[in-house]
Amino acid sequence: MIKNLHAKDIMISEVHVTTPTDLVAAAKLKMMRCNVGGLPVVDKKRLLGIITHRDILLAGGEALGLKVNDLMSKDLMVVNRETQIKDITRIMADKGYQRIPVVEDGKLVGLITQSSLIRALADLDD
């Protein structure tokens, strides 16, 4: 049942990440190779920000030579493993976020994307 779903039930546990010192070009390449639209930025699993394909496109071609730290979003909305699905969907709908990091003690433990949310809802009938 939907009301009983929490972040831990729908999150992606094996998250592709980048570091703040990686080049934006490397992060873009990783997104393309992993078929994802954004990467959490971590340092020793500690979440520092997110960089998205859209961020890179809007910054223009010159941004490819910058460090991820120069372009990443730092003001993030995060949840923990026990956050209920209704709160997650409200954040996504109200803020327009396509991905929400799942964090415990400041460390990234998962990621909820619009796709992972839709997949979890589609699997409810199984």
C-alpha cells in the first residue's frame, strides 16, 4: 500500500556520483555513459551538492573546463530512509525536483528519482 512506502523502499541504493574536484566534462561524460540526468556530488560519501545535465547545458561550453564544485547546486532538499512517500511526492511536485538524495548522518545512502518513484508505484500491484 502506498501509505506504507518510505524512501528506503523506493530509493536507488547504488548511486552514480562525482566529486567536487572532478571536471564538469568528466561529470557530463559519466551522466551520458550511465544514462542519468544528474549526479550527487560527494566527498567520502558526504553529500555536498548535485550537478545535473541541465546545469551543464545552461552554463554553456566553457563550463566543461570548470570543476564540478563551481557549477553544482549546493542548496539541496534531502530526505532520510524513513521519509514517507507522500512527503517525497509533495517535495517533487511543489519544488519541481527530479531527484532527491537520501541522507543519513550527512552521508549519501540513496537517491530517489522520478523514475524510481514511478517504478515503485507500478510494482505495487505485483
